[in-house]
Amino acid sequence: MSNPMNAIQVESLRKNFGRQEILRGVNLDVPAGSIFGFLGLNGAGKTTLIRMLLGLLRPDAGRCVVDGIDSATKALELRRRVGYMAENQTMYGWMRVGQLIEWVSRFYPSWDSTLAETLRQQMRLDAAQKVGALSKGQTSHLALLLALAHRPNIVILDDPTLGLDPIARRDLLRDVISQLQDRGATVFFSSHLLYEIEPICDRIAILHEGQIIKCAPVDELRETVKRIVLKPTEGARVPEIPGLLDFQAQDGQWSLTVEHAEEARRALTPISRGEVLVTGLNLDEIFEAHVIGRREVSRG
Amino acid sequence: MADVFRALLRKEWHEQRWRFFLGLIVFSGLVAGMLRAQLVPSNEAAVLLYGPVGLVFVIFLAAGPVAAERADRTWEFLMAQPVSRAEVLRAKWTMGVMQLAVTMLVGAVAGLLAIWSRGFRIMPKVPGSSTEFSAESAAWLVTHPALSLCAFAAVGTIALVCWFTSLFLLLARARNGFAAALGGVLLTIALLLWLPQLGSGNKALLVVAALNPLSPLFLLSSWRAVFLPALLLIHIVLWVVLPLRYVGRRRIEKWIGA
């Protein structure tokens, strides 16, 4: 049963390409109205999952329900209601901007021509310019316009800033925020650049090796995931620490990234020669600890 | 829905019109040129034009539409819109058939003009014959070159549409234009080479007639022309109606791929 409070619900989703397992039983709930960051390394399977959300790929097992619609059975109805911007979206270069907007509008019964025109002017896109002659930044803006002009309840952005220079990236993100902030739409924002997601998202999920390894509100992650630095006493062993994400020992100093900081601090205080230093982490560091953290500790 | 289909057709026209105009000029030029110069008798010229030359044109039209979009990566953008793959394929097929039919029509008109410019004397005199034409070539195809050309154009167009439909769907899987064109050439050659291997008995001939996209053209110039309507009907069902009917089904979707 799908939960009406969730804009997107993914249940036990599996997908193989040949012998390669891309998604291995993914479960994911995206609450309605949230800005949801979907993180993963390049090749983690983010785009595959998004393509299944839109009904562009069939899952081998499991299902996706988006806006109450099963993506495998009613893909067209779903795509009419969802705004989608693909990574490196390639559009018809021979069309003019105005022509492309008009052409795409034919596919969406809820298309708002006034909104499209307002967005075009805000994004400073020349209606008479050929799409092929647009810069990468302008192309991304146009793709964003096309994803928003039919006033979707859910917007799926697949690495929208991929290949953009820092200024174009900031410009696009500013537009994403300003257009979606007050509308109450659910935004599913996939990216591998965490610093760009951090200020926008209120919840994130990390996809790694075909599975969701973490799904939590950003504030909760910042609150609970910390780095603990200490100098251990002579001959001390690393105690059992639940939620250990990363361990590094260098020059007689331990650095541990843990999920339950308070618990870990209590366990480590007795074996510390001095003060146990607890520092907060940014999303980038939290992601890194989850994905490439070294959890094996020699306790001998 | 009609609005969506019209929008798709409009895009196809913009993308494929250069093929159309190129094909139109080459084909009409060949028809008019061959008939005007009397390189070959009119019925053989027609078989040649609506047979091998037509097949080359069919490959040219069928190979491009999907493969080019995949190569340009616009296919992903198109598929992300709320349009079904079947609808996109039908729009591309419709545009291809319209271009094929118009080219054949204009080619026929060019041929008629060429025949008219020679005062309707296309068939050269047979040396040593008492009559103007040999007994065999006194068939209506030769005595009435204009009518013959119209008949070949009509039957040839249907035959080429049949092969175009199947080839178009088979080549929709190709990832780039070159692979699609090569696939089109190989499939066409394979079909034409394989069919004669089926044997020469009555049953084998019937199978060959049903499977060979060009068989209506050969039938037109023989006494068996009375079977032509039935054969055309079989061809239309086998090569056009059935493939298009199954285009939205999962098996064909799977074949065409993402």
C-alpha cells in the first residue's frame, strides 16, 4: 500500500543490466513537500532509479509509486504530472527556444504559458535563439523551465548542474530555489556535489552499491554524525562503537567518524589521555564517511 | 491526443525533410532521365526504379529517424515527455510513408512528362519484326507506356511501403545512422537472396510471392496479374498492419529498447 503522505515511494526495487546488479532492493520514502537530496557516487545507480521512477525503465522486481501512480503501469499519466530535468539534457538544437517551449507545451494539458513566458524572461532566454547555440548554463535553464512550466507537484532533477561552471551552477540553483521554495512542490534532487545540495535539502538518502545506506533529515545527520579525535592511552584498544563510519590512526592520534556521537564519546573517554574532541561535519564529510569510510579496526 | 501526434509529425517533418527533398530530386531525375533517354524499355525501367532503386530509397528513409535521435541523444529527451514510444514510432512511420508516397507520385509525374516529351514512343522498334513491337512486348505494358508507368508507380509504392514498415521497425533498435543503414542494406540483400532458395514448386512460389516485397512488381508484368489485388492485400496485412498493430506491445518495446 502506498502512503499518501509520501510523494515518492520505492519498494524493494531491483534492476540488473546483464550480470551487473545496479539496484539491489532499494526502499525509499520521499515525504510530500520535502526537498529531498539523492546522493551517490557517479555510477551508483541514481539515474537508473530516476528512470524507473518516471517509467522509462522497467524494474526487474519491486515498484515505484510517484504521486500515487504506479510508474510501471501508468507511466504517461505520471510523466504528465511530474517535472523532470535529466543530467546533460540534450534537446533539439535546430529548434528555437520559443519553438521548443511551444512544442513541449503540446504534451502537457496543465501547461501554463504565462508561467513559461515569465520564466523565460527571468532566465534571460531569447525566444528567437537556436537551442543548439545556447551555452551550457542557458541550456540547463531552458531544461528547468520545461520541467516547471506545467506546474508539477513533483520535480525530479537528475544532477542538473553537471558540467556547469561554478557561476552557472550557482545561478541555476538560485533559480531552482526561488521557483520551488514557495510552491510546496516535492523536489527530488539527485547530485554528487554535496555542497550544492546541503543548503537546499531538508532530507537526504545515500545510494551506494545499489542500496540505500542512509536516509535521514539533514539536521538529524548534522546533529548525530560527528568526528571524534583523541590521543589514546598506551596499549589501548578501540572499544566496540555502534555506528562507527570511519577510523583513522596517525601519529598516536585516533580520528573516528561515528553516527551516535554522544554514545561514542562516553565509550572513548576512559581510554583517552586528554580531552576527547568532538567536531561537527558538513554533508560532504558525512557522505564520504558513509561511502568510503574505513570501518575495520584492528583491535589487537 | 491528435494535438500530440500533430506536434510529433511537425518535428519529424523538420528533421527528415532533407531526406525527402534529396530522395525526390534523385528519384524523379532517374525516372524522367531513364524514360527520356530510352535506356531501357519502359516496363523494365519501371521494375528497376520501383525495385532496386526504390529499395535503396526505403533504406535511406527507414534507417535514419530513430537511430539519428539516439546518436544525438535527443531520444532520451523525447522519451521523457508524456508520449508513448509507440506514438513516437507511429509519427516517424507516418512521415516516412508520406515522404515515400509523395516521392513516388512526383516520380511518376516526372516519368509521364518524359514519356509525353517523346510523343509516347518509349519502346524502340524490334529489328526484323513486321510489326512495330514484338508479340511479347505487345502487352499493354508496352503499348501503353503511360498507363504502365502509373500501374508500376501504384503497385511499387505499396510494395515499398510494406518493406519500409518492417525495415523501419527492425532498424529502430540501431544506436546510430551508420549501423542502421548497414543493417538495412544487409537485411534487404539477405531477404532477396534467401527467398529464391525456398524452391521452385507451387507452394514455394506462393511463399516467395507473399514474402518478397517486390513480388507484386514482377506479377504486374506477367499473366498472373489477376492475382495482384489478393497479393497486395496479403502484403499489406503481413508487412504493415501486423507490425504496426504490435508496435505498442511489450515484445516490440523490448526489441526497440530504451
